[in-house]
Amino acid sequence: MANTLVEIGETEGKGRGIFARKAIKAETVIETSPVIAMSNEDRKLLDKTLLHDYIFEWQPDGAEMCCMALGWIPLYNHSYSSNCEYFMNYEEQTMYIQAVRDIKKGEELTINYNGDWDEKKKVWFDAV
């Protein structure tokens, strides 16, 4: 079933991104997605491929793992002042995206790749 809140579009200089089909209220859960959890050894292999840019740290009980979120979650672009945040549910092996503020129709939805929506730690690529 298609997500009625968001759609995929193009972001200048970034490629594909996720955009609001209609206004979204703060704290709305936008998407929940299953993940494929992988070992740290798998991560070393993935880091040598394009998939490096689409995986997330996955640390149930402090374990050093990674995961590939299915659905559209890997297509949310990074922003240091993102309008969404992602959360892990280790027990159900899912991730979800939640709005941290009201989002206007047509606005791009972004997450902070560092985890917390307002974290300023530098990421591995040039970002604003």
C-alpha cells in the first residue's frame, strides 16, 4: 500500500528524497519499516559498496551491528536541522520515522544521520 503522507521526488544536488504529499503534524509517525540486521563483519563488506550510504547502526544491547531498513527510510536525506527523527525497535526489528515539527505540503522530509534530529557532529560527507 502506498504511503499517503509522503512521496519520492528529486532533490537538487542530492538525488532522490522524500516529500510531504500533504501537511504533517509534529509527532506523526510517517513510516515504519522492517530491517535486515547484519553483523559488524557484514558491515565491513558493505562499507566497500554503495550500500554504505544506506545502512544504519544497529546496536541491540550494545552490540555493534548494522541494518538495512526496507521501505523508503534509506531515501530520507540528511540535515543537521532535520524535521524528522528515526527510531529503532530492536525487539520487533523495525525502524520508524517521526516528525519533530509540523511539516508543510511539498516540503522535503529529512533526518539527521547522526541519530538525534539536532545533532551537529560532522557526517562522512560534505553537508549543510
